[in-house]
Amino acid sequence: MLNSKNKILTVISIIVLAILMLPLILVVITSFNTQNSISLPIEGFTFNWYANIFQQPDFIAGFESSLLVALIASGLALIIGIPAVYALTRFNVPKASWFQSFFLSPTLIPEIVIGFALYQTIVITIRIPVFIGLIIGHFLLCLPYVIRLITASMLLLDRHIEEAGWVYGCSPRKTFFLLVLPNIKTSIIAAFMMCFINSFNNMPISLFMNGPSLTMLPPAILNYLQNNYDPTVSAISVLLMVFTGLMMFLVEKAIGLKSLTK
Amino acid sequence: MNNRSAIHLIVPAFLGVLIFTFFPLIQIAIPTFQAKGNVFAEYVRFLQNSYNLQVIARTFMISVITVIIVLVLGLPVSLWIARQKVGVKQVLSLLILFPMLTNAVVRNFAWIIILGKDGILNKLFMALHISNQPVSILYTNISIVIGSVYLFLPIMITSLIGSISELNIEVEEAAAVLGATPLTSFFKVLIPQLTPGIFTGCILVFAGTMTAYTTPQILGGNRHLVMSTLIYQQAMTLGNWQSASVVAIVLILISAFSMWLMRRISHMLDRRPSLA
């Protein structure tokens, strides 16, 4: 049988899982190297490269703006996305499935093209500030996650809950806020986390919208990597992995990680 | 609530996508069709350039090879994980999810450590006397493929675990009782049931590789451009917006057409009963 007890499957799987983990483990090891180039095996143990992260203004500013943009864009996607999903799943909107595909359509456009087109149109031609351009780009990145995850849970939510609310005299607005939202809380959190993580990690959209006073973290790291080849990149990579781990821990505690991959 | 207020709820999202996705796309597309005489002149000129054709071919080949490797590696792993006991399955899924949620810059950078001139792979090769001088694997098409496989394997595995978990294992047990070897069962029983799931995964990986920027930028260097890095180079390094727009439109068309084609094939191969 082809199950977890099959020897061939077990061997292949363990090798593949090792290949998945090994590169990240190597990054962790190189971050402690005393030599000032990234190499293995390491010659000594130091925390200097971690200290060096905080000497790089681009990393600090990049972290702050990436965090801010991710938070605003994810929040915006939820505020705009949830009502749209609610309308599409609960009212007889004509062409509901067309709207659904329309809201998911940004995923069909390569991110690099979204970044380029937004930069050229919104930032260069209309002269909207770069920061707003970033929010818009990341909002487009986030919206499909919201639409997908919230639609899935709205379709599972029993309509009678809302009817019960109306029967007991709740206005539609009150029903939405007091009955619907609490019932889809899990997928709202899941959607927020997916938006936040993907926005925070995004490179192609942030790449174009880098002003002289505005750097996002992923392009800042790429830029550093192309100009210096020292273990600072390993060190900040480790911090980002810790950040990922922390996010996963929070999601697991709040809603269970399974909700993310649904 | 009536239909009119339902429309109010949809309008912000609708306008958001329309104004910020489609309007900018049309804005960059219009100038590319304004050449005198033939409206497609810009595209004809683009496609007549052998360097550009090389970039398109490279992008396409890297994506195809990546999809194949990811599928071949992903299938056994997802079978193995999907059929573990609940507790083990959860721990293993964590191992898959962690790289997936880690920044792509970090994941690609990790391969510089392995593939670079001073990288451990070269040190290993020299120690084992496989080669006497450092081989350069980094900044080649191969390193882009390796990076892309590493980037998209977790997505394929997660996607396949989902479809495998929905299968009824009794079908394979029946096949085994009737004398099918595991290999026969794999190709004749499992794969046909998994076809839609496999295609979903392949479409995700193909589109992802085709349009990825970070991997070819970090692992491909300046001499192995793919379409996404070409867009950036034309726009930001050379300041040639028109040409960047042409590449952007071509990239959208190629990736959309490939996805459509794969979806059609998936429907044709799907042998499960359906209403249509």
C-alpha cells in the first residue's frame, strides 16, 4: 500500500524534508561566523552580525514601513472585502460569480506587472505619494485572500442564524456585526494572517515603489546582499525566520494553523 | 436588506480592483499599440529580437522544468504525510508550512551559501575529488530552477495533501486485494483520482515560477534574465517604459494562456463523473 509505511515513500520523503530544512539551518549557522564573508564551516562564534543589523538604517526603516504597510493593507482588504463577500453570498446579486472572479482577478496578473503598472500610473503620472501607492499595491495582493477565505466560511455559515436575529428584531446591520462577524471570526483571523505575512514578505510590488525616504524590508535586504557579502544577511534572515515562527505560534494559539491552508 | 444595499457593499471592492488593477494595466498597454502603421509593430519588433526570444524561452523552460521536478518530489512526500497519524501529520505539516511562510529573499539567499563559488557544494565536490576547480552553478539557469523548486515545493505538497486527504483509501485497498502492485496502484488508481489536484498544484507552481522576481534576481544574476527581471531592468535600469510595458503584456498573455491550457487539459483528463 502507498501509505506512510511504504519504505520507498518514507526514504524519498525524509530526503525531501531534509532538503527543505537544510538550507535554512545553514543560514542560521553562517549568521554566527566570525569571518566577514558567508562561508562554511564557520571559524568562530559571534553575535556581531546581529548587532550590525541595527547599524543599518535601511533595515530599521524597512522593517517599520513593511510592518506598517502590511498592517494597513491587510486591514483595508478586510474592511473592503468582508462586506463584498457578505453581499455576494447572502443577497441575490446578479452575476455574483462574475464579481467573485473579478475580485480574485489580481492574482492572475503577475505581481511584478502590478507593481510596475501601479508605479507608472499612480505614482509617476497621477503623482500620488509612494506610500499610498504601496498601500494600494499591497491591498490588491491581500484582497483575494480575504475573498477566498471569507467566502468559504460564509458558505458554511447557517443562514438561519441571521434569520433568527431578524426575527428577534435585530436590524440587518446589527445582525451582521453581532451574529455574522463573530461566527466567521476564525476565517477573519486566518485571512488577516495570510494577508499580513504575504504583504510583509512581498518583493515585486514593493520593489518599484521605493522612494528616497521610503524603503521596504525585502528590497532593502536584496540591496544589501548585492552590495555586501557578509553574514549580516544571514543574521537578518534568522530574525525573519524567528518572526515567521512567532506568527505561526500566534496563529496556532488563536485558530490553529490548519485554517491557513484551507 | 435589499439588493440596492447589497450593491453598496460590493462597490468599494469593485472600484478598488477596477481602478487599481485594470486602469493601470490599460494605461501601460495603450502606448504599446500606438506605433504608426501596424498597431502590433512594438510587439513584432520585440519578438524579432533574438535576445528577447531567448528570455521568453528561458522563462518558459525554467517554469516547465520546475513544475516537473516539484511534482515528482511533491507527490511521494504528500502521500507519505497525508497518510500519517493525525499527530505526526500535524508536525510534518508545520515543517512544510514554515518555509512557505518564510521570506523568499531568505529562502533564495540560503542557496547562495550552498551553490556559490565558496559554497558547500563546491567544497564537497572538491573534497570528494569530483572536480578540481570550483564549478559555477550559481547564476545559471540551473540555480534558478533549484531556487524555484525550493520556493514552490511546499505549495505543491500542501495542495496535494489536501486532495489526497479527500480520497477514499478503500479504492486502493480494493486494487491491492485484486492483485495490483503498489506501482500499478500508483499509476492506475491513485494518479487518475488525483488528476484535478495535480493540475491545480501545477498551475500554481507554473504561474508562480513564470512570474517570480526574487529567485531569478538573486540566483540568476544579470546574465540570466527572465521576463520579470527583464521588466524591472527595462523600466528601472534602462528607463525604457515602453519596452517594459511590452514585456509585461507578453508575460500576462503567456502566463494566462498557459494557465487556461492546463485547466482545459485537466478537465479533459478528469474521469470522475460530472454533471456537465
